[in-house]
Amino acid sequence: DNYDPNNADHRKMKKQIEEGDGLPDICHTSVCLDAMKEAGFEILEERDMAEDDYGASRGGKPWMLPLLPSWNPFTQRFQFNWLGYALTNASLKLLEFVRLAPRGTCKTQVMLQTGGFGLAGGGKEKIFTPMYLMVGRVPLDKKTK
């Protein structure tokens, strides 16, 4: 984790992820690992699987790619650039106005897009990973009561 709590941009991305994805306070991966150890687990493996080779030689892509802006209007990534964001919101507001979409649809989209912006930024900066792996087991020599 490269997250720096003193960096305003890092705090903003973390807040976007938490609010956009409806999450409580996201903790550092070291906190998760310490909790597993404190609970008595023997750690067999722990790593950020996002750091694994994406198979670049085979055309693999990073996990956050679908959340990064694109100017291609035929991809869902178009909604993450400023024009796509504005068009998506205007379209949803119109659909809500003519009652083809339920009230609150635009607000929901804004919330989800905010999470997407935070995830994309967090992925690029390597301050967030959705792929932290911890494998643990109860120690084999633990005595049963």
C-alpha cells in the first residue's frame, strides 16, 4: 500500500471509494494482516494480487482499466471523462423528468461514478487494491480443549 494519510489526494480518493461503494472506513492492508495474526491464524500467504503479472505478454490489462476515462463513445468508459459524465447525468435527469426512470436514478449514478473515480485514481496511484489476498489457517499444533 502506498496510501499516505497526510496526502490530501489520497484521502479524497479513499473517501470517494468509501462513499461511492457504500463502504465503512477502509483500513490499510497491514491492519487486516495484523487482525488475522491477532485472531490466532498462521499466515500461509499474503500479497496484493494486483501486483501479479497481468499477462501483459498475452494482452492482460490492469484491474482499474474499465474505470479509466476514454473518449470512445461506444465504450462504458466514456462516462468517466467530463463530457460523458455531463451527458450521462443530463440523460438521466431527462429520463427522470419524463418518468421513464425512477426519481433518484441520477443521484445513484453520481454516487457510483464517484466511487469509480476514486477506484481508478487509487488504482493508478497504487493506494488501493481490490485484490489483497490473505491465506491463513489455525495452527496445526494448537491444542483442542
